[in-house]
Amino acid sequence: MTSPVELLSRALVVWPLDHEQRDFVDKAIDTINEAKARALLNFLSAAELAVINCAGSLKSGIESEQIIPGGGMRSIGVSMSAWSRRSTFHGTLRGADHVAASSISEGRFGRMFRALPAADFPKEALDNLAEKMEAGPETNPDTGQRAATPEKSDANPDVTEPDDEENFGIPAGYTYLGQFIDHDITFDPSSLSMQRMDPDALIDFRTPRLDLDCLYGRGPADQPYLYVDDLRFLLGERALTRGDVATRAKDLPRLSNDRAVIGDKRNDENVIVSQLQGLFLNFHNAVCDSIKDPTFGDVQRLVRWHYQWVVLTDFLPRIVGEDLMAELIPGFAERKINIHTRPPSLKFYHWRNEPFMPIEFSAAVYRFGHSMVRPIYRLSAELKGFEDEDGSIQGRKFVFSADRLRGLNGFQSFPSNWAIDWGLFFELEKKLDPTDLGFTRVQPAYKIDTSLVNPLKFLPEFSLRASGNSGDLEQDADGNPLPKPGDVPNLAARNLLRGQMLGLPSGQAVAKLMDKDPIPDSELKVGKAIVDELNTVLSITDIDERFAGNAPLWYYVLAEAQYEWRKAAAAATGRDDVKRNAIPVRLGPVGGRIVAEVLIGLLVGDHRSVLWQAPNWRPDFANQDGEFKMPDLIRMSGLG
């Protein structure tokens, strides 16, 4: 019979603990006695205990012939304590640090490019590259206050051009739709200390399928507290407003400690993805209302299929382009897709029995979205700012801030007048337009390039909390969040170090295998994709000559997108700088192919997906053009 202590150890895998709770249990697990373990387990339901009880057997059922040469986690000069305490955010993967290299057994994680050797980089070189990839803060030179590129208004009537870092091919909402998709297909609920205890685990506790398990959790039979009458989603009681204007939006259901009660806790890690989770909850309920005598299975299937259609026909074309999608999927241009008679052309993503999660995708390539994050967002035109903020802010919120009322930090409730106007994030009524400079414009994402905005240098989950229950973070002399001792708060550094730890190949090696000419070192730039820096931005070998012919894969994918934009901008000599800066940026041939093949492959390999079960399907809730994209989903949800 399983002891309470062993059962509690398994509980760490599926129990949604926050940072401090996990820290406490990790430290106590070796000394806790049977009585205390039994008392803690009493907080779990019988269904959750059943899931925990089988967690051990899940691991034993996965075969692993070989791990990364050298024994799994590769030494890069970073103490394990710097990673061990809080590692369940920003795509960390349980078991991913010990990825099978065998072509016979892939488990839940595997490699697309098994034959390629691991790239190796000195830690000093990675640290220097990470530092150069993080942009400096925007400040008012007269006051030293945090500032931003202003939007046009009565207070700023002289604004004549947009922020030159904005990408006029991708609205800002797709950054967070991409994050939502990531949370749907990968989940690591354990800390890296658990990985050291369980080094051969290859379990992804999110199914590698686009099935919305981040929304549905384990379903109403096992998590009935997420639902009303085992059919509709339970919404929060707190109504949300846009400034003083009432809306139909509600916050997520929350416990007394402000933590959201949802299928995946990560979908509350910032205010935007939190409200996106609420949007999908409302979409499910709207679909339920549209069906006569609905069953949960019928509603769930329709919701999943429409979501998969959005990923396939809206998200991916925005990120990789319509031409690549048409090349990969016969009939894509006409939206007449039958994978059984005309299978997609997947050259690099292959599986034997069922799709696995490629580590090159999850730990490097798909992290392109980090460069799309804006430093500041307008949630609604009605939301007013603070009297003491810089005049360029005008009611907008920084993506992260030490002051919780000035940033979109997550894992806590936010002011009830912060309801999002989705028309500022997706093209509901307006289109992306570099001449629209006011409060009601569609905000573009930032360009996919090798520059990350300054707030991503100070991730809140790796920063010290201020005393009391304000939700604020401790600040340094410049107003930046103070990092927790031993932690790595810089997102660029985390991505580069993790790629090294996982033994990923270089970007050039992957390009050669995919029959693409590697980009010359002199054209692999580190900085912003803007006209002003076309001739001044540094190359990667200017940072460190040891990167010659050997660039980290995550960096290379960003630099490849920037390289394609730089060629287009240099060729557009007849345009003014505003129009050249407005040239859209998408992923390049290596990054775009990997992202598209993996997401298409996950649908092709899922026998319950819309591509498998419904050849030539068209959306039930299509618009007048026969399409169903994010704006249509938003309207259907009732929040448009």
C-alpha cells in the first residue's frame, strides 16, 4: 500500500501549488512524518487522489533508451538552486531536461533533429548575449520617470508616427493567443528539484494535442468545481468594467487568496492571458446556449474544433504566412482540407505511434513570442491613468511592474475597472494601420527580432515580494523589481541557459539539415528591427567571437526573422522610414517551418481533431466570408 509520504510526493506533480507553497513542501518532504502527510492529503478530493496515485505508474510505463550525452542536465556554471525553486513558468517542461534521443521511443518529449550534436557555449558568452538582447528602459530624460512612445491625444497632439518597433502584420492579441496555445500543449507542474529526484520522467502533463485541456482541466466528472451543472463553465462573481463603463465581462473564479480556480494556473500569470482564459470560458458557454439540448461532449467538441480552426487558419498564417501554410497543407488556400486523401507535407516532424512534443520547438523555436511582447498596453480607452505618471503613459499599463497597479502582473486579482476592450488587441472593427495613432487603434505586437523589452529582464515570479499583502514587489534604486537571491529573472538569459542545459543544436546546424543556407555571422544581428539601426546594430560575433557559425537556436530563429525584414526594408528605398518600419515581420524559413509543422502535426496525429474527424469541415459559426478567426470567436463569446 502506498504510504502517505509517497502519495504526498506524487501530489507535487498535479497539485496546483504556488511558489511559496512549493518551496515549503520541497524542503519539508524529506523529513515530514506520516501523520502530517496524511493531514495534507485530506485537502484533496477522491478524484484528485486517484490521479496522484497513478502518477507513479505513468512514469514507469515510459521507456527511455538514452538520455542526453553526459547524463541529462548539462553543466553550464549555474547552480541548480538558481533554477530549482520556481520553474513552472514560461515553458519549463518536466522531464524535458532528460530527453530521449532514441528514434524508437519518444515518450511525450522527443527531438526533431536527433542526429544533430548539442551546441556548446561558454556561460559568459550567453550572459553577454542575453544582456545585449534586453532593451534598456524608456524614461523621460527630464524627469527620469518611466515613459513610453505616446499615442495621439489632446495631451499629445503632435504625435505623427507610430512606435518604430511595432509589427503591422500581427495585432498584439496574438502574442497572448500564442501563450494560451503553449499552455494547451505543454505543462510542467513540478520544480526542477523534482526533476533531479525523478530524472527519467518524460511526462508532459499537458497532452501534446490542441484539445484545450488548459481550459477543461480533467472535465466535470473529476473537477466539478469548474462547472455549473456539469455543462457550463463557472464564471467569477466580480464584474469587470472598462473604466467606468459596464461590460459583460467577469473575472475568473478566485479563492480567498486571489488565486484563480481554472484548468491551468498559468493562464492567470498576467492580466491579458487571464482575461483571454475568461474569453474562452464565455465562448464555451455561448456555444452551449446555441445548441438545443446540449451535452458536455457535444459542446466541448464544437469549441475544440473552432479553436483548432483559429490556430490553423488565423494564428499560423499571421506568424508564418499564408504561402507556407498552402505549401504544407493541400487545399489550404480554398479551406478545403482533407488529410486522408491529401496529407500535409511534413518533412521534419515525424512520430511513430502518436505525436510527441519536440524539445527544439518547446524550449527554443516557439519562444519567438517573447520578442513580440510590448512594454506597455492599453486595456481600454476608458481607463484613466495616475496623476503622477509620465504624460506619455495616459492610462496604459506596463506588461510587468514592481507596482502592481501600474503593471499587468498576474496570479492575483486586478482592479475591477481593467476589463479589456478586445478591439484594441484584435481586428474586430478596425484594422492594423500605421496612420491610426489614437487610443482606439488596434495595438500591434512588437516585431519578431533579437530585442526583448526591458520589463522582461525582471520577471515578477523571480522577484522579491514587498512586505504585506499589497502584491507589489521590492524595488531597487531605479524602480526595478529586486530578484530573489540565486534566481535568474532575465527572460533572455533563462531561454539561452535552458537551451544549453537541454543540449539543443545550433541554429546553423538546424538550417543546414533543413537544406537552408545558414545566415552569415555578420548578418545575425542583436538588437531592434528598425530603420534607424539598419547600419549600426551589432552582429552576434561582435558580442563574442565564440558564436561564429554556432548561434543558440532560440536566438537564431529570432535573428532569421529579423534578417528577412532587414532585406525587405533595405530594398524599400522608395518608401519613407515610417512605411519601411511598418513592413510586417514573420518567422523565417527555419523557424516558420518548425512552428507550422509541429502545430499541424499535433492536429494530424490527434484522431479527435477537426482535421481527422471532419474532412472538408467548415465552421458552424463562420462569418459572412465563411471564415472563423479570433474576432469571430470574441463576438460569439459576447465580449466583442
